[in-house]
Amino acid sequence: MKALRVILLLCIFVFVAFYSKLQRLESTAWTESLQVSIYPINGDDSVSTAQYIETLTEGDFNSVGAFLKKQWRVYSEDDFMPVVVSLKPPVLSQPPLPPVSSNMLKVMFWSLRLRWWSYQSSADSDKSTVSIFVRYHQPDTNQRLAHSLGLQKGLIGVVNGYASVNYQEQNNIVLAHEMLHTVGASDKYNLTTGQPIYPSGFVNPDASYDQSKAEIMAGKIPVSVNESVMPDSLRQCVIGKKTAYEIGWLVDRVDISK
């Protein structure tokens, strides 16, 4: 029986790996608009957060599509909408929490659980659709939100945001960042300090710390060696050359050191 369970588990992993490869190829082909579905979740189970979620419309996420279209035109002359964002009904269950340890087996099983939960929670049947689950919380300056994440395997993002119109545009920055993770973009900030990495995390590396915009995968505008600030909106963000190469917007391997 143990050998049978091992064989069954291996078959599942092989199927998931093959399916993930198909997802990656389809989601980064950029021959058709990538469909991105937004699923709100009441992250703190409060009445105020539930009321905020009820007020959400697709228009609240327009800046995500507009940002990506504007950045697309930097790398292509084609008049193309790379991403179409749609708002879906709220999800009532919470996603499985990532493991505290970095044990490979625990991470793999958590990834499988998250993908199964996403499959059960979403209404998307198209394997090339990105599902972003936004867990809203009441603004609390004394409590930091859990880390958001985006998985290329499964095309799933889990965003932790604030249930306030004052934070909507900053929520959209995090949403765009995690969505780009699902199509292959890597982080451009130091995972320990949170500071943008030079030069890939700088919009204009030649200008040192005289920066006015943030590389979207760095997430912040660097202002000194030890300090950076969150942009107000996606209008202050840019998709740099390295990120564009990673997501398939630059086909040829150009100089992406800057």
C-alpha cells in the first residue's frame, strides 16, 4: 500500500508539473489578452470590511489594466491590451497559510493545497486565467499585513490589502506586483531589508537615488541606501527591462543590466 501511495503521489506531481508548463506557455504568449479575475475576501471577518467589499466595482481596478497597457507600449508598437481585469463575487473561505519553515516538502504540499483551494473557490475554467484573491482588512497602523504572494505555478495571487478607498490605489500596486509574479517576474528588492536592488530595482540607475518612480517588482522608490517610499499609485510605477524580459515582453535578450 505504501508503494502504491508513493506512485500515486508521483503521478499527481507529474500531472501538476505538465499542467503548470501549459499554463506558463499560454499565459506568457501575449497573443491574446491575459484574463485576470479578482476575488475579494473578508480577511478580518469584520462588518466594516464586508460593507467595503460590497461597494467594490471593476472600475476600482481600472488602474491595473491602464498601467499594463501603458507599459506594453514601451516595448511594443502593437495596440494591444495585455491584461483584462474582471471583478468576481466574494470568496467566503480563507486560503491555506504558507508554512512557517522553508522545508521543501511542506512548501510543495502547501502549494498543492493552495491550488486545490483556488480551483474550488474560483469560477474560472480557463487554465490560462490568473486568479487574484484580495484579502481585505480594516486599516490599522499598529498591525502589519501578512506578506502577499504570487505563484506562477497555478497562476494564483493572494494579496493582503486595506478595506479603504484611501488605500485602493496602493492595493492595486501590490495586486499588479503579484500578478506579474504569476507570469514570471522576479522580485527586484532585497528580501531581508525590503530595499530596491541596484540596478534592476531602479527605474533610472544612472541617477543614483534621484528617483521619481518605482520599478513595479521593487515596489518602492529608493531615496537613500537605507530608505525607500511606497508610490502613491501605479502612475508612479514602471516595468523595467529585466521584468519585461522575464514576462516575455522582450523576446531578445537585450542588455537588461539596467
